[in-house]
Amino acid sequence: MSGHRYELQSGDVFVLEPGAPHSYTGSDTEETVVFNVLFGTELLRDELASLLRMPSFVNFFYLAPFLRKSASFIPHFRLHDHQKLRIVSQLAAMEEEFAMRGDGYQLLIRTRLIECLVWLGRYHRESGMRKREALSDRDWIESIRHLVETHFRQPLSLKEASRLCGMSVSSFTVKFREAAGCSFTEYKHGVQIRHACRLLADTSSKVTDIAFDAGFGDISFFNKVFRKHTGMTPKAYRKLHGQPDGQPNKADKRKVPPET
């Protein structure tokens, strides 16, 4: 996986981001059983906001896969027997529900998947295999930037981001600015506004809908942030860079906030 090889044992758990190349080779002397659970995050769209407020879930499901690139980071952890039993029983129940396809089976499968993710987040935290001292502060800051770019629609406060990195707010603020060249809030708003600019230029969606899609719950605040980052209102941006029918104006060079 990504040029690295790992010798695995029973109960080892990996989280792989979509598109990550990987393979495994079974034992020559023992039966190898792999539980491969594939799903898109849109399956958990309604629950994602709540899950992202749980540091244990975010660390296990988002930060760990991103931080795998660090040679000193251990990319998997091992379940104890009682933990393994709980997860395997949940997976077996999901498989049974899918095979039976009874009333509400999709809801039950999604519920059990959420339970698995919550439990795995807890077990990952308890395992002690994610040692903060093995990673640099810059690794952690980069992981937060990746998280923001992946889930800019979801609320993530400065305090929550600092806690995920195991830093105080003041320390995180200084280190984030050193790494990104701007504050955490400015960085997140930049990601959101770039997304809004693409929608304004390429679609005919209402400005209010675009604001919400970019993660802003207040249209007046969206307008204020948009003007700060682009120097114009959303309507003026669309008039300059878009087309009335929502088709992109290929001839224009769009004024989009640069990526940091």
C-alpha cells in the first residue's frame, strides 16, 4: 500500500481513502479472512455533521488515512478479542439484513455501520497506536487542511480543530498560520468561496442555495465573506464569469481566491 508493506495479524483494522492503491497476500499456512467494507460518505450524509463532532471518529476515519504518508505513523491498529467479536457480529448482521432485504433493511444496515464506526473510533483512541509524538506539528496541520478541503460544508471550529491536533488554541493558531499563510478561519472560508465561485460560474442555482451548499447558514454573512475574498458580490461575479443559462463562460479568466 503506497509502497509500504505491513505484516498483519488477526484483528488489524485499516481505513483506506477512495482510490488508494492497495493489495494483500494471504498466509500460506492459515486461512485468511478479510472483511472489506466499501461505502460512499454520501450514505452517511445526514449523520456526518454529528460524527464529525466526535474527535475519536475524525481521528480514526479521516486523519489517520491522510497521515499514513508519514513513515513514522502506524497506519492500522489491532482489536482485542472482545472488540473484534463486537465488530464482526455487527458486520454479520449487516450481511444478513442485505441478504434478507426485509422492510427497512437499508436503514438497519446504515445504523449498524454507524455503530461500527463509532466503536472503531473509540477502539482506535484506546489502542494507543496513534502516538502524537511520532508526528510533526506540520503533519497535523496538513491533516486539518485536508479535512477542511474534504468537508468544508460541515461546521469545524477553531477549538475543535485544535483539539484534534492535541494543541491549545493559541499554539494551533500560530502553527496553522505558519504552515498555511493565513488563519484557520480564513483558510476555511477560502475553500468555501472557491466552491461557491465554481457554482456561480457553471450553474444557474440561486445564490442562496449556493451559499448553503458551500457551508454558509446565513446569506448575509456569505455575501460579506464572498466580497472580502473576491472584491465583488456573488451576483456581480456571476454576471462577469457566468452565463444567464448557467453555462460556463469559457472566454473569461475567473477571479477565484487562490489556493494557499
